[in-house]
Amino acid sequence: MTTAIRTPETLEFDRCYRAVSSRDARFDGQFFVAVHTTGIYCRPSCPAQTPRPRNVHFVLTAAAAQQEGFRACRRCAPDAVPGSPLWNSGADLSSRAMRLITDGVVERDGVDGLATRLGYTPRHLNRVLTEHLGAGPLALARAHRAATARVLIQCTAMPMSDIAFAAGFTSVRQFNDTIREVFGLTPSRLRTLPSPSRTPATSAVGEVTLRLAYRPPLDTRWLHWFLASHATAGVEIVDTLDDGRWRYRRAVELPHGPALITVEPATAHIVARVAHLDMRDLAVAVNRIRRLLDLDADAQSTDAALGRDPVLAPLVAAAPGLRVPGAIDPAETLIRTMIGQQISVKAARHHINRLTGELGRTPSCATDGDAEDWMLFPDSATIAEHGHRILTGPRRRIDAVVGAATALAERRIELHPGCSTDDMRAALLALPGVGRWTADYVAMRVTGDPDILLDRDLVVARAAEELGVDLPGGASRWSPWRSYASMHLWRHRLSVTEAILGTEISSVPTSTRQPTRATHRSPRRSTTSPRRSTPVEPAQGAR
């Protein structure tokens, strides 16, 4: 009977079994182990006795294991692992679909809505996902709901009826049936079990605090600098705490209303607090935080690949676990990036803060204990209607920003993690005022594509010149990790002037480093058409 079960072609049996035998936690979430003799599925690092090779097969998703009749292991909680890097960075249909499924698209818009966003028919989408992942979109969404429900059951005191709807189930009966089938226990019995150490949480009405797992290492200094340097007044706050740790807070618009998120790095996890939350948006909020911080990246594999390059090896050693920050709101990322082109950091922040101050919406959760006023970044329709009145500067730039906002508001262009990089680039480049740098930068942050080289970025270009690398041709050897290579070059250049990043590696002679002023000065304003935007420094343009 078991001989008919075939391991997916993307999973090599011997390689997977070696990972299971060594209990290698690096592979948690990248595949799951289905054990025929017990009828359960586990993460590769499960502490239980390693089953014999003839008694296991491997699947890419928890949904595939559930579809085959296996239940989740109660000991290792396979649904509590970081998300697969394959879904975070892959460009194929299955990966793009998984990114949207984890963002709650199936719960909100159904399979038809998911298929429409991806540009395929529901029938074709179901066939592809079943063939590649072992389960269709409904089963994949169901597994995601079950994982969210387990965290809330075991780690909060919320009533079961509230948990059912917070996790995305349409009825309490559906919730009860799914929990019994996936975990082999009733929800009440599941609550009596110890909560997995990797995902403890607390909650109150409209508020949840979670520990988000990631694959180490993680360079928190880089995330601190990136979030602090691009913070918009009223929308985002980055605090440095008394003990040297830092905290990032912002207001975010979610499908069922606004919420306030707080992110704080800890020793081996990220503490994420979501307040003033419609509980139906919990899984969406967590997914967007994970994408913002790139928590599902396989940092060890990336560092190992880039660390073999003689130029990047010292940079990787200086900043292991460097991540590519994602976009918590794709439309906001595009508007901020376009406003920040070809002007100084100070000027860009002034324009963005003024836009938010004039057009930003005060959410119902405007105060959060500290009596701070919070704002939501203005939506595309508001910018399209009032942008010409608020924005100042060259007419071409204003027209370009308002034109992009109009295209977003009218849905002539859609930006979401399920887009392919090529399609997003093409759509962005069709907008007046958007050049290759902007298209590449926005696509990298929204889709999480790991192989976008920001060769037209001035900071990256200067770092490459300093290190003797000819861009873009000389960077081909960094594929498929050129997004991370760009971040290393960017960080290397700025680490000389940014105290948060610390002192750069000693292998770069001091005489070759440019003064602070050169790092932060904006390029001379271009006289060409906005459609041919010149490269800008990321500290200005990466809004």
C-alpha cells in the first residue's frame, strides 16, 4: 500500500531522510514527514524516535499530509514552524498561490478570487496545486486555518466560538470537525495539552501577542536601521529601549479594519503584538509581519552561497542573517518610493510626512496607552483625488505620483505578493515616472524575489565599485541570491556612517571609504523624462 506513495520530484528522499535522521531544524517548514506506521506527520526535527526509511514519505505541505489522512504530531507541532522559503521566494504558480493563501485571500474571496488574482481559471489552479503540492487551494487554506486555530486554542483563553471565526472558519461545527480531523482531539482536549514552546501567545479582547519563529541567524541591526530610516511620522515609530533593544510600531490597514502592530526582537524569536484587532485578521497580520521582516528566509543557505564569493565573504561574515525587508502595504511602498526619488532624505521625509499629515486617516484605534496619535497612510483613491493639492515639487514628479495612485485606485494595476516579478516589473514600467530602479526595488519588496540586483542604486553601485565588482555583469555569479547581495552591498556602504549598523569589516581600507556626506547626498536632479528615472540612493528612494 505504501509503495504507491511517491515523494514529490522537488524532494530527494535520501536528502530529506538525512535531515530527519539528524533532526536538522533548518528544514522545518520546508517539508514534512508522513509516518505510515503511526498515521501522523512531523517536522524534520521532531524529537521522537526516527522512523525507518520504508515507513515514511515526504510532502511539501501540511495540507498534503492531512489530505492523505495523517494527523499533526502533538509533540513537535509541525504547523508551528516558520513558513517555507519556497513559498516566500518562488516565482512559479504554486509559490505565488501559497503567498496569497497565507494572506487570507481564500477566506475573503474564495477560490475564484484567488484564481482571478493569479490570472488562471479555478479548475487549472486546482489541478496545478494538487499536482505540485498534493492538495488544492481549499485544502491548503484549511490547513492554514487549523494552524491558526491551534495557536489560539493552546496559547490563549479565548472562547472556542471566537477562535473559530478568528481562524477563518465559517461555523463552529466546521471548526470542531477540522480540529478533530487534523489533530485527533476535540478543541477542549487540545487546550489541555502543553502549548508548543515555539509559539506561546497571550491575548485579550482585540489583542494578541505572539512569538514568531524564524530560521537563524537574523541580523536585527539591519532591520532596525531600515525601519528607523524609512519611518513615516504618525504611521511608524521606532523606539530604542533602555536595555539597548528596539521596538517598531505602526498602524496598518487590514481587510476587516485597522490595527496597531508592535514588533520587538528577542533572543531567539520576534515578539509581535497586534492590538485593536478584528480577530478575523489575525492570520493576515502575522503573515504581513513575517513578510516585512523576511522571517521565512533560509538565511544559512543564502549566507553559505554568498559566503563562497571572495568579494562578499567578508560582508556576509560581518552581517550573518541579513534579510530583505518586505512590504507590509504594496501600494504604500510604491507611492513612498516614487516620492523619494531624486531628492534628499530630509526632503523625501518632509514630502511623505506632509502627505500623511494632510491626507492620512486617523484609525478608530488612534490611541494605544501612550496617548500617541496614530495615522494610516493615505489610500490610493485619496492621493489620486487630492495629491496635486498637497504634493509640491516638479510638476512631472507630482503627476507621476498622482498617476500611479490613480492607476492603483482604478485597479488598472494590482500589486500583491502573488504577482510574478516579470509581470509586476512590466506593469510598473508602463506607468509614467517609473524607471527600472523603482520597478526593481518595489518588485523585490512586494514579491520577495531573492534574485533582483539593484545595480542602478547609487549606494549599491558605489559599494560595488569600492570592492572592484563590475555591475551588473560581475554579479551574475551571485544568482539566485542577488537581492541579498544587494542588501550586503548597501549595508557595507552605510555601515561606515550609520551607528546602528556598527563598524564595518576591517578588510576594507579606511582610505577607500567615502565620507559621510557622499553617502547621504542625493544625486543631481535629472533633466530627463520621468519615465527614465535615474538611480537614487536607497536611503532616499526606498520609502
